[in-house]
Amino acid sequence: MIKKIKPKKCKVCALGFIPARPLQQVCSASCAYKFNSKKEIDKRVKEAKDSIAESPKGINALEKIAKRVFQMWCRMRDSKLPCISCGTFECKQFDGGHYFKAEIYSKLIFEEINVNKQCSYCNGPFMNGNLIPYRKGMILKYGEVIVNDLENIADSCRVYQYTRDELLQIISIYKAKIKNQDFTPLSKYLQ
């Protein structure tokens, strides 16, 4: 059984036609000449590039951007403080270390009291976050009540998928805070 070819609309003159080949996009040789002219090809390439540039980024890409901006703000907020775990100022690189790991507690990724300046050694694979001294540093910085509150809600914050709007909002808020050197906390626990 031969498949019946459906009529198409010509990409140049917009007239209806029955294509001789499945991928045929124009109705005649003159339309094909116009369709394949350098000017038309450039126009289609530009339209494709514009649509890609205007297309919104995926959730994963936005989450990476949001993490980078948020952690930059956290490191800037804590720039005059030592590593929250070991207390050192002497380190080539400081990270935005999470008390509750971002990979496990997805809803706490952007919680300000959960992310603090930490030296790359304490945050690295050998020390695995250096969590006992990290907790002591958090108690000194925020108080035991706030740390206990964070620990009490942690299990309910394991699985969370941020929406596109939430990530865009996080990006815009923390970019503005970085630009204005605004380090006032937004965390509901610190207000």
C-alpha cells in the first residue's frame, strides 16, 4: 500500500501544492530558486539563531546559574569571616559549603543559613564537609535555636524541584544583592 502524500503550502508563494518528494518545501522551480537564494538562506539562519537566543534556558541550566550567583553572594557575605568549619583565613580557594548537602536536600540549596564560607579542604572529599565543626561554627554565627530549627525541617526538604519562575527570581534577587553589596539576609530564620 502506497502512502498518500498530503498537500503542503509553498514556503515562498504560500500556494497549496502536492509535493513530488516528502521533504519538498516549494511548489515550483522559480520558488525553489527564490527559496535557495543566499538572501533567503541568511534570513532563515538569522531567524533560527534569534529563536535559539530568545528561547528560555532549561531548568537545569537555570539551576546552575542560580547556584553560582547564590554561592557567590554567600562567599561575599562571609568574606571577612574565616572558614566556618576550621576557622582558617589561609586558603587559596573558599567555597559556598552546604551544611545539609545540596545533592540530598534539594529544597535547602538556596537557604542562606545552610550555605556558608568554607575552605576547599574542609568542603573537599577528604573532610566531607567537616560537619561537626561546621555545626559548631553555625551555632556561633546564628545561635543554637536557628540551627536546631534548620535541622528539624531538613528531612522534609529532601526532594524539591524548583520551578523556572523560582529560579529566575533567585537569580535576579541575588544578582541585585551582589551589585548593591547588600548582605541583609532573606532567610525566614534570620528575620
